[in-house]
Amino acid sequence: MWCKDYSNGDPKMLWISKSYEDVFGIKREDYQGAKDSDIWPEEIAYNFKQNDLLAIEKGIYSTYEPLGIDDPAWSEVFVIKWAVQTRHFGHDMTLVYGLAAPGDRRQAERLWHHVRNRGDTSGA
């Protein structure tokens, strides 16, 4: 799971989960404040941003994102992204949160169907 700040039009990573660190071998302190293109190849970072913008436009968005990783479980992930408009310390903020799941498309689609119909992931 992760959160990006789109408030200034130049998205920066606010935080990543411990799982994100473990799976991708990226330390929180290296990603915090960085752009996706500082960590990922430009084409992948571009896709991330386009999907983030769709989440901002629609409120919530799901898709498959290729990661270009040799590990078959993580070469492509199912991603759910959602946007939150908030005010923090007197500043308007646009935040994009994301959650990625590896594995086969059918399993990911069942999770997405469950989230859309129930509004939570309990029991998923």
C-alpha cells in the first residue's frame, strides 16, 4: 500500500507500507518525497501517473499495471487506487492511495468485485 501527494501537480510519495518495502526492495526513506520516476523506469512511472490521474478523476480506479519485474507473481499487478481531497495545516491536498495484489487476474477480479459491492475487504 502507498500514498502519493498530488497537491502541487508534481506527485510525490508520502509513504509506503512495510510490505511494499519487502516485495520491491525499496526503503521508505528512499521513496518518501520521491517521484515514481526516481525509483521506477520512466515508462512504468508514466503508467502509474496516468492511472493515478484516473483515480483522481473518478474517485476510485482499478487496473492492471505491468512492473517489468522478472518475478512472475509481480510482473503485473492488479491495482486499486482511490483519491482523497482533504485539508491539512491550512492547505488543500489531493492524495492518491493504492493497493496492489499479485497473482492471477481471476483472483484479483474477485477481490475487486467484493470491494465494489461491499465497500470493504473483510473476509476477502
